Amino acid sequence: MTADTDSHTAALRALTRFSVGSAVWLGLIGVGGVVYAATLGTSSSEQVQLIGLGVGAGLVLVSLAFLVALVVVWRRDVRAAPLVADDRPECADGGATMFYEGYVSVWSFLIAVTIVVLGIVIVPSAAEGAAWGWITPVVMGTVAVTVGLFVRWRGCEYVGVHADGVRMIRRGRLETASWSKVLYFESGQVGIEGKPDRAGVRDEVGTRIKESAIAAGLATFEDRLRCGESIDLGAVTLQPAVLVVEGVPIRWGEIDSVTYEHDGENNWTHVVVRDRRRRPRAKVKETGIANIPVFKEALRRYTGLQV
């Protein structure tokens, strides 16, 4: 994106963009459900009729539920756009929300088990060798995976860069932060201290946020710690007396070494912190640490160590 007005206008358009691709895919799932129910629901076998109507109705309900959610989220983002419409940022970015906070709920697990049992045990048995008995689990699995990964639409987001900090819209909420409270993650995400949400940033916007957030963090972290504040850097937290790594507190004076450890299987790099009391080491993914130069400088100042 270009800077100033052009990038701001483009970011607003991205914030209010409707996911047409997701809507089309959901529509196809719904139509497929109707066809499935119409085909098997007219069978002479009561078992086949039951499965046909059950699976077909399930596909239709899934598509309708997600389509409603898609429209609700889009309307939420449209209503949020006026919150920044009159802003004049130095540059801005917008687009689809990054799905970094994935989780599996208990209900999702139970539904998945039900689908597996229905698809692998009950359906083939009722089909008595018919081809559709084995095609059905494949169809259900395809729908489950694509809906879960590609159609679980969480809306769009907006990030505007200003001289004094950022203004970010995510999940319909506007958050404002000065540069000393802005978190930049090397994975291309930006967050705000004390707030769980992060937004994705690219190109010029990402570069500007990285430079400004790190510069402000380096300039202010000692004063903030001296005043008794905690500094949230994502997976690690700086406190006046301790360094907290993934919830594990280690006193600054007890840190023995801080090293990198590469996980070749997953292609991750971890930062490993060991203390002098030989407790189990504390380990965190490097990409989970925001404003890494601030973390490294705090280590150097308070322990004399380098990563």
C-alpha cells in the first residue's frame, strides 16, 4: 500500500470487505446438503432415508449457521469503520483477521467424535456395500475441515500508524496505544500491552511499527521498571525483580544463561532461560516475544548476559 490517504482508504475498504468466497463455498455446502437429502431421502430403506435426511439437513444447517455468522461479523466491521474514517494516519493497513488464536472447544471435540462414529461405523454398515456409504464420510470430513479452517471467518481488521502511536480495530473494537505500549511480533503481528488481540501488518506499515515500537520500548523500559511497572512482551514479561517466561518467574540475579535452541522438526527457534538453582529450564518460541531488542537489552542491563 502507498502511504497517507491512499493507504488509509485501501485499509478502510479492506476492513469492510465481505468474504464472497466463503459465502459461495457455504452456499455450495447448503446446495449439496439439499441434493444429498433429496437423493437418499427417497430410498426404500428406512436406514438410508434416515441417514440421507440427517446428513443432508446437517449440511444445510451448518452452511446456514456459518453464513449468518459471516454476515453478522461483516456488519460489525462496517459499523466499526466510522471510528477511524476521519483519521489521517501516516500509513495504514487492513485485511482479513489472522487466525493465530486457534483452539478446540469441548463441543467441537464431541461433534468430531460423533461425525467419525457416524461416518466410519454407521453409514457404511447401513449402505450395505453401496458406494455412497464410503463417499459420505469423505464428504463430511471435507466439509468439516474446510469450514473449520477456511470459513471460520472472524472478520477484518485495521491498523493506522500515527506520530504518537497506533489505532487498531479488531473484532469491531477500537484500541489506541502510544508507541511505548505497542508490541511488534516478528511473525508480522502487532498488539497492545494488556490486550489479547493482535492484528496482521505488512510492508511499510509493519516496518514503521517495528521501528517505532522498539525505539520507544528501548527508551522507556528502565524508567517503567524503576516505577514498579510490568512490561508485557507477549510470551515474556519484564518485572522489576523477575523475568517471567511463559508464566515461570525467574529472578534477574538468578539467571544463569539465555540461549537459542532450534527445533528442526517444526522449524521453530526457542529462547531457553536457565537459572542457577538448576530448576527446569524455561523455554519460549522466539516468535512469541514482542519487541525482541527490548528483551535482549533488558537481559544485558540486569544480568550482563546476551542471548
